[in-house]
Amino acid sequence: MKKLFSKKSFQMRDEVSCLSQLSEIHLKAIVIGDYGVGKTSLCRRYATGMFEEDYKPTIGVDVYTKTLEIPDFGIIRLQIWDTAGEERFKRIYPRYWLGARIVLVVFDITSRKTFESVDEWIENARTHLKDAQIVLIGNKKDLEPYREVDEEKGRKKAEELSLLGYIETSAKTGENVDKAFKMAIDKILEKMTR
């Protein structure tokens, strides 16, 4: 267990005593899905709390980090790997995926085509990551009037493929973005404490 304070700075106050017992865990998450589903916006929203209307498409991979303090557990340093969704990058993904414990498979609720690709993304993730927690995300919930994929279809797909769960998000408004990541992190912490 890694101590967060040196003995010199250690005070015999309850709060400092408690903090000295916390551990630090490093987790890697990958965010995958077709081009244009909002993976980069989702990652940026979660890591920075911000949304940008204009951004450049990801080439290869971008990495974001977020530090979380979990009460009674410790510090989690989460690396979030945002992968390009273009076909030409698919053969290099396994190198980027190595060591990931969390997989967020994202589709755009306004595009049936991106939902139809979900099976292939999940199959590839399971081939290369045997013990990862996989969450299915229907993104762009803020575009409800243009929806092409019912929420129920997303839920059924997650059940059919034995995924951790299904959640709909909006990177633009921030709705459910934290919940999507939390779902997977909580499951990993649960497994670690068994």
C-alpha cells in the first residue's frame, strides 16, 4: 500500500491518519466505437468537465487522465484512451488496448448504422481483453428528436451480450457521463475487495 504522506508530515489527527492508509490504484479505460459517435467529446467532458463544439477527429489515440478520490478506498488514477473510429486504424487497436480494465463501447443514438457496429467492437474487445468491464453507451441523448435507436434496444443489446450495463449520455450537456465511467469503476472496486 502506497502512503500519501511522509512520516514528517504525519499528524495524529483522525483525518490525516485515515488518509495515510489510502491506496493508489491505476486503471486504464478505452473508449471505442465508430467514427463520429462522440467518443472524444465524452472523454473530454469526463476528464475536464468541458464540451467543445468544434474539434479535430482523433488520429490513432488520445489519452486523458482523471484522478478520483474514493472514500474509504483511496486514490484512482484513471487513464482514458480515446481511440479513432475510422476503419484504417482498427488493426492497430490491440496495441492500444493492452492492460485496459474498462471498455466503453459508444454508439450514436441518432445513427442506426453505429448501433449495428456494436457487436463487432465488443467481439474485438473481448478477444483482446479477457477480464475487462464493458459498458455500452448510447451517446448524443441531447439529440432526442433525431433518435434512430430506442433506449430499449440498447438495454436488450447489453443484456444479450452480457455487458455490465447500458446507459445513455450526452457529452454536450454532461448528462450521465460520470455515471457511465462510475458504473465500471464501481464493479472493478467491488471485485478487488472480495
